[in-house]
Amino acid sequence: MRRWKKKGKIPSWRERERWTRDRSCRSLRSPSKRDRGVRVTVEESKDPDRALVEQARSELPHGTTAFNELVRRHTSRVYARSYGILRSSADAEEAVQDVFLAVFRNLPRYRFERPFLHWLNIVTLNACRMILRKRASEQRRRRAAQEKAPPPERPQPPDTALRQLVLELLDTLDPGTRMPLIMRFVEGYTYPEIAEQLDLSESAVKMRVSRGSKKLRELYEARVGTRDHMPTGRD
């Protein structure tokens, strides 16, 4: 009645009669074991592993016959659940070992308040969480090591090393000789294009390139002692 009054709804006589009958039935029924505070055991839920778990608890740590049977019965299930979380065969196998090691250590403290399979699933999830944390920690440590380590020096190919040496030798020449050489052999311009951009005659450009190439060869021979792969002033 009070609930209906709060909602602003006036119940009909049928609703009042049904509500009164329901209250009477609830007051007459016997309280359940959960209402009385009695702990419901797994035996009443007909756990198929209960007898085997009790036998394993009585045998451990000296006997492992029943425990080995538990392992055989649930290994495939634990592996499938672990692989579904970890997505790695190696990590799933490691999780199976961790799970049954934890079961071996904690089985004497297992209480029959829930089915054994339910408890085994909780142990499996905890083992997978630990492996995921370890995997994330290893990845962070690996990234930190890669960031701290200097990048490996890549050996320069012969052409790159020669180009670098020629550029260093070009820096020692005067600008009037260096610019035609760079435009001709580094940037790939033709003699007419160089003459147009430097406002010189084509013959003057060829003369500067020839003179600069000769000077560059002399510097190269003094540095390396060979004329191989040196540019010339010829077309």
C-alpha cells in the first residue's frame, strides 16, 4: 500500500488481495539455508570433481595419484582458456604449469564453497594476468635498452665514401673553380646550362672545369694515392 501511495497509484481490490496473499506466503515459507546463514557446500551442487579433490587433499604432499588425475582431466581446458587470453602457445604452456603448481600448493586450503572448476578458472585467470604483466615488463625493458643503445654504424658503400671524399676536397678549392665542378659532377648540369647560370662563356666553363678537375686529382692523389674513379673535365 505504501509503495502504491508513493507512486501516486491507487490499487484495485484484486491487486490488494494479491499483495496480501503474497505477503502471507512469504511469511509462511521456511527460510532457506542461505537465509539461515548456513554455508552451501559443493556436495549439494554435485561437483563431479569433489571426490577426486578430497582424495588429492588427503594424499598430498606424499601421494599424487588423485592430483595427477585432476591434472589429466583439466589440462586441455586450462590450455584452451590460457591460449584464448595470451594468444601464444609457449605462454599458454607456461600458464598451464603455473596453474597446476598453484593448485598443488593451495589445494589444502581449498574450501568446497564453489565447484572446483570455478576455482580452477580463477587460478587460470590469475596466472594469465601474471604472464601478461611479465610480457609487458619485458617489452618496456627491451624498448628502454634500444633507446639507450647507440644506433649501429652502417658501413658506407664505396661510392658513398668516394663521394664524401670528393666533396671534402672540393671545399679546399676556390669558389670560382669549385662552383663549376659541383654543378657539372655533383648536380649534373651541362656546360651550356652552367655557362648560362654563371654568366660565363661555355669555353670559360670548360676551362674552369678542366683546371679544377686537374687540381682535384692532385689533391686526391695526395690523399689516397690513386686516380681511380676520379672525375675528369671531358664530356
